Amino acid sequence: MKLIIDDADIEAIRRMAAYYPVDGVTTNPTILSRTGRKPYEVLKEIRDFLGDEQELHVQVTAADAEGMLKDADRIRKELGPQTFVKVPVTREGLKAIRLLSERGVSVTATCIYTRMQAFLAGKAGAVYAAPYVNRIDNLGGDGLQTVRDIHDIYRKNDIPCRVLAASFKNSNQIQELVKYGIGAVTAPPAVIEGLIGNALVDMAVADFARDFEKIAGSGITMAEA
Ligand code: E4P
């Protein structure tokens, strides 16, 4: 399962990449707006940092298919043809997903709240489909079950689309999906940090260090013992 950072703050991205085995970055217009900077200026910095191998997902903002195609052209021109173009699964979006996929563009279908949105986006050729776990929960649905069902729908219908689950508010939601082996999750830095945050682990490590100092001396590690 790929683990992707859902943020456009370059400092946060650098910090996360230094510590965690991450596979790329997703953005959306709201995430970009939080930087307060020009979109392509921010995105180029992110692309330069990620290099060509790691994934970068950037969303179109036009409402109609024709405009989405133009947005996709500009996104790929500025950020490289390997960039994943995120397209919301509206009626116009479905048309754009099919046309872009036919042209060899890697599409991430986004704004997915229902299984049928995901089914149609997969059939239209999307590489990834991004269901919004937390937003589905907030509507009284079951975000995690929706993700598992979409994963199964693709398997059972031989649709070669992977699930890129998005919209997380806590780390436990991610653990449930790791167990299920979906394609990818994207989460904000704080939620990724929560995957490892555990005071008991910190206490155990402190105990080891304290015991070792009894034989090696204060502040001494294996490098100097
Ligand atoms: C993915 O990139 C989605 O746009 C994002 O995860 C949505 O998250 P939110 O529901 O916290 O806005």
C-alpha cells in the first residue's frame, strides 16, 4: 500500500519524507489555497523535491470536460507528463476521465462519496479512485466500508483501478485499510505522525538508554562504548 502526503506545505513535505517511507504528494485546490502562494510556484517546488519517481497528484478546477482537459494539459506541461491529474467524478468529470485516459494521461478520480462513482470512474479508465473516508463518515455513512467495497468491486469486475483512500482525521482509519491491502492512502502529516506516536515506546527506549548508561557511562551510546 502506498502512503502519500496530503499537503502542499513544502517544509512539512520535506520533514515527513525525512522520517517516513512516503511515496508522493496529493494536493487539492483547498490544500493549495492554504499556502497563500501561486499554485504552480508551490507545485514546481514540490515536483523538484519529489523528483520524477514519486507521485504528485494535482486537481483540475474547471467545471466542464473541455476545461478539465485544458487544465490537465497545463498541469502536465508545468509539472511533467507523469503527474497524476485529479478529476472530480461529476458527469463532466467522467467524460474528462475517459478522454484523458484514452490519451494516456494518468487520472486520479476524486471527490468520491459513493461506490457507483468509483465503479464508473474505474470503467472510464482512472488509474486511482479517491473515496473520502472522513467526509463519508460525517454524512452518516461508513467511510472505511465504502473503501473496502470499492476495492472489492474493482477486483470482482476486473477493473484495473486502485483505491487511493483520502480524507482522514485519525490514524486508526488508516490502520484498518492497511489490513485490507488497498492501493494507497493519502493523509495529512499529523495523521501520518499518529501512526507511530506511542508514549509506551518512548518510555521503553528511555529505559534501554538509562540501563546502558549504567555500564557505559552517562550519554554514551554504542558508537562510543
Ligand atoms: C485528497 O487529496 C482529498 O482531496 C483530501 O484528502 C480531502 O480531505 P479533507 O476531507 O480533509 O478535505
